[in-house]
Amino acid sequence: MASAETTLSWLWGYFIPLGLLLLAWGGLPPHKARRVTPLVALAAALALLGYWSVGFALHLGGAQAISPDEPSLAGLSLLFPLVPHSPDWGFVGLSGFFLSGVEMTSTVFALFLAYAPLMVAAVLLVVLALADTRRWLMVAAGVMAGIVVFPVAACWMWGGGWLAHLGDTLALGHGFVDFGGSTLVLWLPGMMVLGILLLQPRQTVADPPAPPPAYFPLFANLGVLLMGIGWTGWALSGPFHTFDATWDWNRAAVNILLGMAGAVLTSQLYAWLVTGELESLLAARGLAAGWGAVLAVAPFTPPWAALAVGLLAGLTFALLMYVVEVVLRLRDASATVALGLVGGLWGGLSVGLLADGRWGQGWNGVPLASDAGGISGLFFGGGVAQLQAQLVGLVTVGLWGLLWGGILGFIARLRLPRRRPALTRDEEAGPAAVEAMTPVELASSADVESPSPLVDGDVITDAEMPDMLPPVVPPPGLNNTVS
């Protein structure tokens, strides 16, 4: 467990969801940001309630299996296994619901407070990515992510579950290793959003395609810096899943900075080669991709390798964002899919490739006496065992997120009974009022985006509007050409 001096360092972790929120706002037009803000708050609040009532128990209900000699964890002692009577195949925890009971000690509440910001960060990425979809879908996806999707995957990785014990059950290195949450905070939300958006109407792409505009570049770049600072402070608390393992906090912090710097360099190089200019929003998102990619491997790789991870992350993020937005034409408002594919996938794989064996002894319960070498990747003489464990974990968690995203996307694709769109202000005033407008008034009114038609209170995407609205006929005598 963490020492008393660092117990409250988890407070820094709450900068992570705040930073993600600012990063996403930087790429949203003002009218869309106003629409999304209350939905984000609602989804985050409901997800937090769900994590308190159900999700935390699913995540850490079997935490005592990680630290069996810790009496303060007696209230978290029930872990449901995939294989009967095999605790190394744990699937979900089943104790600690509602954080109620006399066995809920201060240590248990500290665990909730330490992991809640990562859960909220994953929820925000899901909700913000769906800013162009129906309102109920945004909220439902966020709540589902906080109650079930994130907690169950977190149990597999960090709650004594079966992915953490792949070293014991299948002799795959130290089992699945993810120090800082690349898989949970980026890969899992990215795959969930991908499952939803693949079943939604596609967006129209300009010809030639242009980089997404930065509406609030200062917010975006400030947000990603808060993410890096918040995660570094959170790591200082010694997260519970690192119990009884060796690692160097200072090395992890240095590697995070190098990975973020490398990602900025390559993402801006891509922008300059493609557009001839530096792109502020791409710089912020590239920085986030480098941050996410290094999270998993930060304590286990030498600094030069962390820089290489960031350099490759920044370049591949820019390329994947082009594929998502131009080739697949997905309506991903916060680049969550590209961030997940780069930060989560590359970050998880880098453990199996670039961990140098210097740190990580005792990880996932491997006895220290028989673990002199620490976590070693393929390029440092560790063989393929650790890489295989990383592949198993990434595929499993990715399919888990894709499954839930596909379910929600299929439900959202169903046709609901439609009602007549509400009249706009000009339509209520009638043709006479429109005829009386000056050319300047007509031109200014054309620049303002009219409200989207409603279906049971939900916003309809642009791809669905032609099927709903009748052809527009100009009022008699109105000159359609405005100079």
C-alpha cells in the first residue's frame, strides 16, 4: 500500500478528466460545446453514482486477493472466477456494493477515490466522441461505461482478475501489464466508440479534406498539459495495482515528458508536410497520443525508448485520424477512436517490446525471490512471453469495448417513431415577415445554424435530415440571390 506521505496524491488524478474535457472542447464549435456541456455533466454524474453503487464492487470487490495480509481490505474479499475454485481466473468482484457496511474502512474509500478519476476520464472520452449523435445515446454510453464496461475490464487487469495472472496460468511473463491505464483510459473507450459509430450515419467530407479547425486552441493545449501533470501526481500515490512491485517514480515521470515531447514533434511534422502550416489542435491531440502511449510502459523502459514511443505515437495518430475522419467518415467529435488505437494499442504493445527488465519485480504477484529480472520485452532479451500476454489483454479488452459499443450502436440505429419538427422563429412569423427582411438580415440569418429537427427530444444527424424535411420552397417574390 502507499505510504502515509503520498496517500493524498490521488487528488492530482482529478486533473486527468478535467484535461480531457478541455482538450475536447478545444475542437468543438461553440454551439456544439453548449449542447454537449450539460450532457457531459449528466453522464459523468450518473457514471460516478453507478461506479459507487455497482462498478467499484465489480472492479475491486476481490482486492484482498492482491494484498491478503491487509486487514483493512476484509470487506473486499469476494472474487467470482471464470473457472470454479480457481482464484487466478477471477472475472468480477462481488463485494463492496454501495461502499456500505462496517468493513468499509478508510483504505477502501481511498481506493474508490484513487480510481474514480480514471473511470470518469474514460466516460468523458466516450461521451464527447458522440457529440454528433442522439442525446440519449451519449448519456447511455457514458453510464454504461462507468457501471459495467470500465469496472469489469479494470478487474481483469488491476483487481486480481485473470489477465493479471496470465503469468501464473499460461506462463506468459508477468501477465498483462499496464502501469498507468493506457488500456482502460484510451483503448477501451476508443473501441467502444468505434462499435457505436460504425453503425451510425457517416459524415460528409470536404474535397479536398482539411484538418479539423481549432476553436479554442488554448483550452486544448492547456487541457493536455493538465492531463500529464495530473497523471504524474496520481502515479506518485503508488496505485493499489502496483502493490508489492518495484518501480521508479522519477523514471516514470521523465519518460512521460519525453513521450509527450516526441509526439508533438512528429504530429507537427506531419501537419507541416501535409498543409504547410503548424496545427494547434493537432499539436494538442498528438501530445495526448504520446501521453497515452507511454502510460503503460513509463516505469519499465529507458528514456530513449520512451522518446521513440512518443515519436511513433504522434505520427501514427495523425495518420489514423485521417483514416477515421476521411476514409471511414466516422462522426468522432473528440478523436477518441484515433487516440484509443494509438495511445492504448501502441502503449500496451510497447510493454512487450521495450521493457528493459530493470524494474517491475513482483508485478502481478510474481514472487520477488524468483523475479530478479523484472519485466522484460522482446527487444531486451525477454522473449515473446510478455508480448503474448500484452496481445491477449489488448484483444480481450478491445473486444469487450467493441461488444458494448456494437450493442448500443445497434439500438440507436433502430427507427423510432418520428414527430413533426418544431417550427423555427422565421417559419412561425410567416412568409410576410421573411419578405420584409433586408438582404443584410437574410444573409446574417443564413449564417446562423438552425436548430436540428427533433425526434423524441433527440438531435437528428445531418445524414438523416433529407429523409425528414420537405423541399424548401422560397416565398413568392423573394429574390433567392443575396449579394
